[in-house]
Amino acid sequence: NINIDEECGDNLESIGDNHRESILRDSRPAYNFHQFIPSAHHPLNLARWFATGAAADEPSMSDVEVDENTRKAARMLSLLREYKVRFGMPSRGGPRDEQWVLTELCRGLYSGGTPLWTLKPVMSKAAEGMTGARGVEFSLFPRSAFVFAPTSGATIMFSIQRGFNISTLTQMEKVLVRLASFATNTRSVHNVEADSPKVAVLMRAARGKSTQFGLKYHQEALSKEILDLASEGMGLFYLVSQAEEMQTKAADNKQVQCFWEVTPSIKELFSRLATIEADRAIEAIREKHDSQVLYPWAVLLLFRFVSSAGAAGLWFSASWLDMIVAGIMGAVVGMLEG
């Protein structure tokens, strides 16, 4: 029998390159609008949803979906306890890495074209999904941003730069939605209204086959399975907010009550795994962006020729021949500069 409260000595970590890009290869839309779009009979609600992504009339979750989410949460808890016993607490993913992920994610989204009034609430939700701390405040300005973390009491200032890059925005959005989903009961930034699981469901999920340890998993696969379960269903930090009510329902069964208890070490382990995954994904995005050629050399030469020729004609009233010469010189200078 494995003791779920056993403390491990050495810290091990092997999050590989395949795992770091797994969430970036997900071809599914980052936002399922069918789940949140309000009725067309309420134009104000429709306009609010179009601007913020959140519906005024909260959609509800069926009992079948609640049961499925509960089973996923039970599986996630079991695998977290297994990870802690087999591999210990990862050395990475601490407060310094959390800070780096939040600042780089905010920079990437803003430079990709996300407006400030949309960026603030989604970044707060992503911070909650990664750290489990509510009330992380972002103060955003055109050139700089401040982050206040209530758990540490520290305020971080960093620079941001406006830009427009659909490719970067699309990739960063996947990381943001992944983090935010750990604090929701959907694979999205927003929650869906759902009843708390019934006692029978809690007991069945705690005793089901899904809670058996998966000793066949190696460290990388185990981490991915944990985070996938949290993202697809009831995220760990959504579960934490519901844990007291769930334990009260199962008060007559101490074994089930103990199963649904989320200890501080389990919270920290999950937070570190989520941070490591986001860290690696952002690194992969940066590497791809740095090595990516947006336009072939022939198109760049054409741009330089047209801009140089146009500037000569517009600003200096050059003749057609002079414009052609200016365009050729502009293209040559561009080639020499690389």
C-alpha cells in the first residue's frame, strides 16, 4: 500500500520537449462559444458576451456532466498523490517561475493584439488557475503593468509593448486558457453553473476504478495526465473552492471525506506542475517566434522597393526614373543589412 501522506526526499524532474509543446499542438478552439453564447432575443446580453466572452444568463451543467467531472477530479487527486510519492516535489515551478510565466504571458498577449480591457480579467483567472490564489490584481497601462499577489504581498512592475501578431496571440491564448481552466469546471476561462455533486456520486467516484494508481506512467506522462484531467473537467483550484461543501456532504463516511481533502502539499505540487508546463510552452513559443520568417525574401524586396520608390515620389516629387532608382537602392540596402 502506498501512503499518500509520505514525504519524499530527493526531487526528480523530467518534463521533456514533447510535453512542453503538447498544449500548443491542440487543434481544438481555445474557447467553446456554443457553451456560453446567450439567446439572440436578448441583444444586450449578446453584446456583453461579444465583448467579454461571459454570458449574462449563466449556462447550466447537466447531472451527467457533473458526474463525469467528479470522476475526473477523483482520478486527478489519486494521480497527484501518486506523483508526490514516486517523484516528490519538483524543484522548478516555484514563485520565481510563476512570476516569469505571468509576466511573459501578459507581454505575449498584449504584443499579440489583446486589448487592455480584456486582458486584465483573463490574466487574473489564469493566475488563480496556476497558483490557487484569488485576488491577483493586474494594473495595465499602455507601456507598463503591475501585478499584486495577495499571498506574498509583493507588487511586480514590468514593461509591455503594444503589437499585432496573430500567430503569437493564438499560441499564447492556448497557454492562458489552459491555466485558467484549472480554476474552472470547464475547458475555458469561465465557469458553468453546476450543482454540487451528490453524496452517492462522491462515494462512487472516490471508490471507483478511476482512482487506482497508474504505476505504468513515467513522470512526464503522469504530469500530463494530471493537468489534462484538471483542464477538461473540474480543475483542482475549482475543487478546492468546493471542497468544504463536498466534505460536509460526506461527513458520515470518514474514508470518503479524507479522500476529498486537498492538502497544502498537493496544492503546491499541482501549482508547480502547471507552472512548469506553462513555462516550457512559453519558451517553445518564443523559440518559434525568434526563428520564424514571416515573409519570404522576394516579398521583403518588393516591400522595400515600393516603400523607397513611393517615398521618393511623395516627399521629393521625384520623376518616374528617379523613383525606380530609389526603389532599387532601397532593396539593395535592405539586402546588405540582412
